[in-house]
Amino acid sequence: MASNTASSYTIGAPRWVRVASALLVLLAALGGGSFLARAQILGWAADQLIRNDAVEPSDVILLLAGGAFGVRALEAADLYHAGLAERIVLSPGAPSPGSAELARRGVSLAQPTQIQLNWFEGLGVPSGALSVLPGIVESTRDEAEVSAAWCDANDIGSVIVVTSAYHTARAGFVFERVFGDRPIRIAVRAAAFDDFTRDAWWKARTTLRTGVFELQRMLFYRLAY
């Protein structure tokens, strides 16, 4: 009953209102209530985070940085092998906090982008089908801005944005805001092997923490942008 009430209350409301409501009902659900009501409420909260568009053949697959080890790369490789794009473009991400000091001390380490390129080689994606966006990005908005500029320079008309399930709604929102009225079709795809799922994300500490933080980030992005 609690889930139905929350959903009906926010029908037609701006998404930031739904996200704020999700944070409130999340606190209520974690604090008590029957198992069935709690599962319904927490599933609804996950609906504010997860977006998984139908995909069709596109110019490129944009692979966002971060996420659980390897799951985003696996999704991008599977989409590539399914013939949905002939090119995968990787977000460069940001160096880890200790990488500069390790390098200064003579420790050799592979950067995340190089690790992903190695994965794609093992997954049968040819090097000629892979590109890396220029620069360093530190946020989803940075990724969207760099991606938009790259798409402009390369005459791209359609993209599939691949990221973790919990990140899909925010990524889609930011990319659509940044890309604006460009004639570029954007589809967002959730990594299939992600452990963040609608019906169980609150059952493990790591995914619970991820979900709570992502709801906060989504609310911030909705208010800020």
C-alpha cells in the first residue's frame, strides 16, 4: 500500500520531486514496515535510478568510466558483437589518487583505460574498433561534455551510452541536457552483469550504499542542472 501511495502522489511530478520522494520513502522502508511493502517501496526507488532503453544499430557505443570491475566493458563488447555498432569509444576517466605518487616512486601500473583495452582484446574486439576520448573526466557531466564535442567533430548521429544499472537514469539525464538540440539519438544501456538489481539492491551492503548515494547524486543533478 505504501508503494502505491508514493507512486500515485508523484505521477506527473518533475523527476527531481520523484527522486526526493524516493529518498524519503527509502528511509521509511529501511526503518520498518512489512517485507512486501518494503520491497515494493525499494523497487520503486530503484525505478528512479534505472533506465534501460531499447537499442538499435548506432554509430558508436560510448563506454562510461567506473562501475564494478569489468561489467560495463562486457556490455559494450556484447553490443559490439551483436552488430549494434562498429565502434566503441571509451571515456578516459580520472587517474587514481595514488597513481602519480606510485609513478614517482618508480612503480609501473596500468591505467584504467589501458586495462579496458586489454579486456576488449581478450573479448575479441579489434583495436581498430576502439577509441578513447581525449583528456581527463571527473564526473558524468564531464563525460557528456567531452562526448558531445567528440560527436560533433566526428559527425556522429546516434550513440549507445553504456554504464552501470544504478547510473543509467542520471547518465541519460545529463547526456540529454548536454547534447541539447543536437540531432543525435541517445540510448542508454544498463550493464547486464551489474549486481545492482531492482528487486534486490538493498540486500547487500555494497549495493545498498551505492543506491543511497546515487539517489542523492540524482537529486543534486536534477537541482543543479
